[in-house]
Amino acid sequence: MKVSNLRLITGLLVLPAILLQENLLGIGLQTVYVIVLALTHGRKFRILPNLVLLISVSAAHLLQPNGLHLLSIGGFPITLGALLLGARKACTLIALLYLSHFMASGKPQFPGRLGRLISLQFTFFDAIVTDWQTIHPKRPFIAAVDRLLFGLTGQEIDTTIPTTALSASLQTVLGSILHIVLLWLLFVFGAMEFLPSLI
Amino acid sequence: MTPHSESRQSTRIAFVALLAAFALFLSTVEYMIPKPVPFMRIGLANLPLLIGLGILNEREYLILALLKVLGQSLVTGTLFSYIVLFSFGGTVSSAFVMYVLYRYGRSWVSMIGISAAGAMASNITQLQLSRVILFGDAARLIAPPFLIIGLITSVILGVFAQQFTHQSRWYASCRHGGDR
């Protein structure tokens, strides 16, 4: 089995464990696990977008008061239930985002005509990135873009799909099984209330 | 299929892939531009969709829209996340509105109007999705700045697309090279 397919399958098998998780601590731990998984597979973690998502989704949920009343800001009630619900939802979204990063890190290839089209798109993309450096902003811009597009349209592009995808070793397969088991265990612990519910 | 029509078809497919690659390149450029607010988007990657209106047929245009979403989400790794829903919803709705306007209202709507209508369709779809997926009713709070910024950037993009379609020799050769 190819590494790209193995990561796709691992992600798909883990997806329900994250989506169905209702325990805040459980989803928090799953989120950290998935972020580490993405980081160890070459993806980057940026704190600010995740923080913005966490704060904005939690704040949006405050508009529907729910549970213990904590305090009021200018007559607006801040409730614990709404805050925790928002935080859980934000954690689910962040976990899904990094799971997606992990799944895509193996560079999955699509079969058939769609696969060839995407392959051709990326070949052109590489050529544009290379040729773009020759465009000078001071030149007439549209004429320069024209030259670039004419050059690319006339190019002979190889549209065959590269077959250099790595095969997964036994160690990689075992690692994937471990990820699936651990993330499902966190779901089970959350569902059976082995993890504190925080409310 | 004759060798001539086969080669013509592969040329058409190359046009679609080239425009999709250009969209991918522009979305990478946009990603590198610092933005004062997190939800602000310039929508540079919509430029190939605007240019494609005069070059591609319905099927090719739909493929271009799908390739734009797939390419972007593969590069950013968001293909299997909720973000792809925003990208897909926004792109497909704006592509649909722009295509219909171009086909049936070209004589009374300029490229600027088409660009603005496409951006509004995309932004409204994304606001609806954010209401369902992220923010609930609080989505209405981000609607005004989101729509206003979208309108301004789409007008600027429309001006560039209008200039490009009038001045570009490549665009002219594509239009004359293949009857849609």
C-alpha cells in the first residue's frame, strides 16, 4: 500500500472519533494529538489563526446563553455552557483541519482523467512560479503576463502521472494503527465519562 | 475522433489546466499578502475565472472551478476539512453567477459588474456556511465588513480583468483559436 493511501485511510477511520466526540477534554486531547501528527509529517502549526478561530467561535456562542451564569459585561451574560460549547466546536474544527493536513501530506493522487488534469495543473503551476520571476513590475504588466502565457501554451507538457509514490513499510502501517486506536480510545474515554466533562 | 479533433481537445484541456494553475499561483500570492483582519480576502484567484468566461464552454468552465478548489485545498492541505466546503461553496456559486451574467447579460453588464456579482454570490454563500458551521446567528455581525471588503476588492479585480481582456494578445488568440 502506498504511503499517501495509508494516510488517507487512517484519516478517514479517525474522522468519526473526532466528529462524534462530545467531551471537551477528550476533543482537546484529540486536537493536540492530531496537531502533533501533522507537525511530525512536515506540516506547520501557526498559533494565531487557531487562536482567532477558538476565540471567535467561542464568542459567537455566547450570544445564546446556556448554563451557569459567570458574569455580565454591559448587561450581556457570559455563560459557562455557551463558552464550553463554543470551545468544543472550535477544537473539533481545528482537529479536522490538522487531520486534513496529515491526510494531504502524503500527496494523494487522483485516478483517471481528473488525476491527469490535476497533474497538468501542478506542472503548469511549477512553470508559472519559475517564469514569474522574469516578469519585471516596471514593464507593461499585461504584455509581460501575455509573454508568460504564450510561452506556457506552446510548451510540450508531460501529462503522465508520476509513479514514484512510496510504499508503506510495516512500521508505518503499525504506526497508523496506533494512531487510530489511540484517537478512538480518547473518544471511548470521553463517551464513557472516564474523562471529566468540565461542566 | 479524428487526430485533428483529438489535438484540439487536448489544447482546450491545456487551457483549462493553465488557467487553473494561474488561479493556484494567485491564491499563493494572496496567501503571502498580510491582511489587517483575518476574514479579509482579496479574491485574486478569481481572476482566471473571469478571464475564462470568454474562452471556455460550460463544461470547461465548471472543470476550471473544480480544479481551482481542488488545487488550492491540496496545496494548503485543507482538502478533507471544513475549509474546503467554504472554498467549494464560494467558488461554485460565484462561477455560476458570473457565467450566467456573462452569457445572458454581457451587453449590459461589464466585467466589473460581473466580478462584483460573483464576489457577492461567493461571500453570501460563505456567510451562510459560516452561520451553519461556525458562528450560528452571530455570523450577521461579520457580514457588513465581509461584504464591503469583498465588493471593493472585486471591483478592483474586475477593472484589471476588463483591461486584460481588452489588451491581451494571448486572450485574443484563445478566443479566435477555438470556437466554443
